[in-house]
Amino acid sequence: MISVKILFEFLDTTGFAMMTWGNAIMIVVGIIFVSLAIIKDYEPLLLLPIGFGVIVGNIPSIQGMALSVYEEGSVLSYIYFGVSKGIFPPLIFLGIGAMTDFSTMLSNPKLILLGAAAQVGIFITFIGALYLGFNPSDAASIGIIGGADGPTAIFLSSKLAPHLLGAIAIAAYSYMALVPVIQPPIMKLLTSKKERLIRMKEPRHVTQREKIIFPVVAFLVAALIAPGAIVLIGMLFLGNLLKESCVTERLANTARNAMIDIVTILLGFSVGASTQAQAFLTNQSLLIFGLGALSFCIATAGGVLFAKFMNLFLKEKINPLIGAAGVSAVPDSARVVQMVGQKEDPHNFLLMHAMAPNVAGVIGSAICAGILWSVLVK
Amino acid sequence: MIEINLSVQNILDGHGIEIAIIGMMVVFTALTLISAFISLLPSVLRIVNFIYPIKDPLSLPDSSDTPKDEILAAIGSALHAAEIGK
């Protein structure tokens, strides 16, 4: 009789007994993310750990057992510590810096301005979120989704709106994965066929001395203007200096391979595990997803329109499609530019040119995060 | 949980317009300065190279096209194999 009672008590603690509709929906979402990563190859390095994290995070936990990311002392909470305290994003920036070649940007510096123009999505969405009733810190964290930079979005929301971190991170990475779907219609809508056919001059050769001096000076300029961006920008340019100095090849290799991979796994998994239905399935999350999409679209449009504006003053015209790469999302948005450009002219190679606003967008969105953090920090 | 409260007053209370304008100005200023610096860099380097010339251009390796030991070993191995094949 006692053993039957124990059996029923045990059955009450199983995930089946405590499963809510919300958990079931989120588990399906997690499975969709994993499927998209495997079948469609949409940002698999991110969507797969996030998707599996979503599944793990939505298995109902037993009262009194520290299991979820939100329960003090649980193993997941220690992994999530790197997200909630903003430790993982700078480490990812170190790896990005160690794998980024700034040559195309150095060879055509005017294209950097496209990376600034695309940040308009962040600030217009910030205003939109305020209009909807979000407080300024929440609105800034939502707006930064338009930077199309997952680590930056996580970093800023961990500082300004930790309670929205899960929704913002999922929105940011989802839209980064959906770059090939979201951007082309906007790019085509805002450009004429003639503009899409513009061919650009081959980038000039950049010397190694330029590549070595650039990260130091660019860091000083960005950090002195927006000190809030020190952590992200500092790590980005440290990684790049490790790569370009040619004397720390081992460190650069570790940063761009083993380290960024480890941090990506931990970040993706713990962010996914933070999306428990009870905290995630709210009208607030839906609003964040809607505003995030809006932010991304405005950012794309901002880059393309600014490229057209620049063409009014330039003798050597630039193909306005490359403005769309200003949203960062390295290197996916640059690839999208190449793809859209080649649909018009299969012999037009825009990828190298698009990488310039693309990497400038990374710097721009990190500076935006620094500005918003320093203005809104309490 | 947020209560949706559509109001322009929210934007004014949160200094939305001011933050947006200042933010865009700062981003443009920072990236314009970086852009200007990059534009000037080749001229600056001409002077630097004049004062501190690179004695042997090969002494400053290029990170993008430095052959890796493994690649050199593979090339050597392939040449050796081809030689034996003869």
C-alpha cells in the first residue's frame, strides 16, 4: 500500500503531471528552432543551442529542487550568470574581433557612415516602445534589437532590463537568422533596377601597418566618445589586434575558435533555458517581437536610404544595396546584399564592399548600446 | 507585465526624441572620426615609413596571407609524392 502511495507521489512530480499548455507550446517552439537550424540551416550555431535550451527550460521543475535558471544554486543559474551579468557578450566580441578582417572598411572609409545610418532603427524603435508605454530602460533594450547584434542586445538588456532578457535575446537571434527573409523585399522596394546594377571599384590594397594601427585608434575614438561602449568595443578591437599583430597567433586562434564556440554554446543554451513559459509567454513578449521586427526593417531601410543620399554627392556612385549591410548581423546581411545584387547582374560582386558597412555596423551598434547605457543607467 | 498606454506624453516624459537625436549624432560623430582617421592613415603612414622605413617588407608578415606550417608541409608532401610517382 505504501509503495503504491510512493509511486503516486512520484508520478505527481513528473514533468507530465506538472506540464502546462505554456510549457508545451514553448517546447514546440524549441523543436521548431532546432528543426530550422538542422533542416533550413538558419544560423545553426545559435538556433540549435537556443532551441534545445528552450526545450530544457520548459520541463517543469519540482518544488524545492534547484533546477531552473531562475532558482538560486541550480547548475543552470550558474551558467546563466554569464548572461545575466553581461560576461558572455564581450567574450563573443573578442572572438568576432579575432575573425574580422577590416580591410574592405579601411580601403573605402566612407562606407563606414552606412554603419552609422542603419542604427536609426534602434532609436526610432526606442521612441516607438516609449509610445507604447514601456519605461525608457525597457524601451532602449527593445530598440537595440534593431542593431541586429545578439551579443550587444543581450549585453544592454542585462544592464537595463534583465527581466526582458529572454524575450529580447530570442527576438534578436531570430531576426538575425531571418535576415535573408526580412531584408530583400525592403532593399528592392527602396532601390531602382538601375541602382541595383551599380558596380563598385575594386577595394585598394591595405597594408599591414594600417591594419595594426586601426584597432588601437578606432578604440580610442569610440571609447572616448562613448565610454559605455568600452567593454564591447574594447574586446572587439583587442581580438582584432591579436589577429593583425601577427605576434599572438595562438591567442587569436583560441579567441576565434575554441573560446567563441564555448561561449556561444553556453550563451545560447542558457538564454534558451531562460524562456520558461510562465515568464516568457506574455503580451509583453509579443510586443517585443513586433517592435524588434519593426526595428530591423527600419535599420535596413535607414542604411539603404542613406546610401542613396550619399550618392547625391559622390562622383563614384555606391550601390545602395550595400546600405542594408549596415545592420551588422555579420556576415549574413553582407551575403544578402551579394545575393540580391547578383539577381540583377550575376557578374556584380558586392560581398567585399558590403563587408565594410557590415563591420562598421558592429561598431555602431556597440556604440549605441554604450550611449543608451550611460544615458539611462540609474 | 506592461499595460499598453499609447501616448505621446510617454515619449516626452522619457526624453525619447532628445535621446534619439543625441544618440544618432554621437554614433555619426564617432564613425565619421574613425572614417576621417582611416582616410588620413595612408598619408600618415607615408611619413612614418619615411622616418621608420620597413627594412625588409617581408619582416612584417601579412596576417591574411601568411602560409601556415601545415599548408607548407602539405605542399611539400604533395611535391614529394609527385616526385616519387615519376
